[in-house]
Amino acid sequence: MKTFITLLTLFIHIGLYAQTKAIDQQFKLTQYIGEWYSVNDINDDQLSEKPSIKMQVVPKMDGNSLQVEVFENRKNEWVPILVELISYDKITDQIVASGQNQANESFVGKGYFDINNIWRMQDYNHQGETGLQVTFDFISNTEVVLKGIMPNPEQNWQVKYIKKNSKDKNLGIQLVSVNAAMQKDPVATLQQLDRIGYSYIETFVYKDRKFYGMEPITFKNLVEANGMQFKGSMTFKGLPQDVDWNATMAWWKTCIEDHLAAGVTYITTSNNDLKNIKSLKQLKKYTDYYNAVGKLCKENGITFGFHNHADEFLKVEGVTIYDFLLKNTDPNYVSFQMDLYWMRMGNADPIAFINNYPGRFFSWHTKDDMEIGASGKVNFKNLFSYAKKAGLRYNVAEVEKYNFDPMLSVEMGYEFLYYSDITW
């Protein structure tokens, strides 16, 4: 009778949440993708040196299914204790699972995300008997608390996991993708990006000799304390008039000093005035300017690059602006950062430019209409087959528009680039 009442209470509890079901169950499930490690205490917010449990969650079927393997650390060996396939079922709009534990006990499960970002799953054995109920409370995209409710309450448990994805693909992230979060809490934001698996960051906020309001060395130390490197910076200074040339070059010298202190290896810039240029003579002033800045950067051990938007593919006197920039800048001083999204918006073919100017494109902004890979309009695999010919050294993910919270969107970008067979 006691067992019956416990189970009845459990089912009533599940029923109470049925009206709070979150939308986008399939995409909410992507939070679970990655490599997770247990912490010693439910209140810990850092991984221990020797976690006791590891979960590897790999996307399958274009991310519609997840293959889960759970391992226990026994004498410094990861021993498998559970395997599971979790999927989003379109017909019933719920999450379903099928798995087996180390005791060769198989189970099935079903559940859903509610609006509080809690994922609830109820397991059954193959005799139809109710088993474990698990709630996954996502504190963030990279922290989750699992609570197991058993038919026997004495066997209930809870454990906290922190995500720590691999960095072996050396993928960067442009911080404009999470700008609001960086402005609000840079420490927590950088911690999240590290856990997601990004290897280095590229900034676009350099103002008053500071990065996000921090001194260069302070910001550098913060980035490195969160397991990443400060590799690149988008920095802006308009074309000087003749009387301002010396002052502008002095500004760049100071800028380079600050970037060197921050450990930056490359600086890029862009130009929003190109649509107003009416002659090649005007355009030549820009290439002369970029050559001068690039020479100054090279003398100080920093790579200088030009970042495109869509206006670079307009024509001036019958000449495509981007072609003119490439032909009239010195390859020894000026490299180019291809923004794949804006090239598409400008009806430009990145591969054609790579073939015409091999080795000039040291960095790419890998970007899509929304989350990277979500539009289906871009053949990223084909583009990246030209990475070596392009001279690609820094592949930087960027998301400007979002279907979801920006942090989830940049995580989906990492997952698309990491788990696909795209290489660079």
C-alpha cells in the first residue's frame, strides 16, 4: 500500500507539470551534448582533479538523437556503467530514451523540458514497471544537477555535473556573439565559453586603452584563468585626413602596445564608409592607410587584417572593391579576415576569391543566418576544404542573430563545427 501511494504521488507530481511544457523540445535537448564530469559536492562550481563520473553525449542523426555513455572512475580507469540513446520524438513532441546499465538491465523512458529549464524523464523496465525518475536541472548550459527518484526512497540520489568539452579543433569565438552577457558578467561568460570548448577569443571592444573596461593585462589574465587565449581583436580607427596622419599613427602605436600587453597575435579592422566611395582614387587612400597600419603591426609582431561586410562587393569605376583592396595592399603587411555570412549577403563567392588570392585569408568568421549550420544554405564542408589554400589560421565562430539564448546559440555553433566532419 505504501509503495502504491508513493507511486501515485509521483504520477500526480508529473501531471502537475504537464501544463508547463517548454516549446522547442528538440533544441532544448542540445544543452545535453558534450562531455560532462561530476563534482564532489552539489554546491561546487569547479571541477575536481579526479572526477568520479564522466558522461559523453554525442549528437547523432543531425542532432535529433543523442548517444550517451556514462563511465565511473575506478582506480584511474573509466569503466562504462550505462549506455543510452535519447531522441526527440516529433509525433508525440516528447523526449524518449532506451538504455542499459552495467547489470544488463534495460529500460525505456519518456519525458520533456518544462518552462523552468528542467528536463523530466520517467523510466520503465521492459515489463512495464515504473523505475527511476530523473530530473535534469540545468543551472546553465554547462552545469546540470541530476536528481534520481527511486520507487524505494532510500535509494534516491543527486549529483552535479559540469561540462568540459574538448578544444582539439582550436576554435575561436567572436565575443560580439555574447555581447550583452560580456557587458553584464564577463567572468561568468568567459567561464561558459571555456566549458563549451572554445580555445580562444576575439574581441571587438577596445576603448580608452581598455578591453571591456579592464586594463590589457587584467583582461588577458582573466581570459587565461578561464582556460582560453586572447588571440584576436577587432579595432576601429577611421581614415585620417592629412593633418591627422601623425596623430592617427600615434594612436595605432599606443593601440599596438596595449594589444601586445594583452597577448594578442592579430588585429583586424573593417570599414563602414565603402558604400560612399565614388572613385578609385578615394579607395586608394584606404589601401595606403591599411598598408601603413599593417607595416606598424608587423614591426611589432602582430598580424593586421581587413574584415569584410557586404559593401566590399560593390563596384567603383567598374572594379569590385574587394578585388581592389586585395590587389593594392601589401601581402607582407595586410591579411584578410573573410566573413562568410557577409560574403554571401554581398553575392560573393569565397572560393573564387581564395582561388584568385591564395594565402591571403588568414582568418574566417564562420557565420550563418542564425545559429551556425542551422540555415542549410551554406555548404560549410565544401568551404573548409579550401582552408589550407586560403591560408586559414584562425577559425572564429560568430552568431549575430539568434533563435535561442545567445549562449545556447554559440554552443550550438561549437557543436555543429566540432561534431561534423568539417576540418580546417
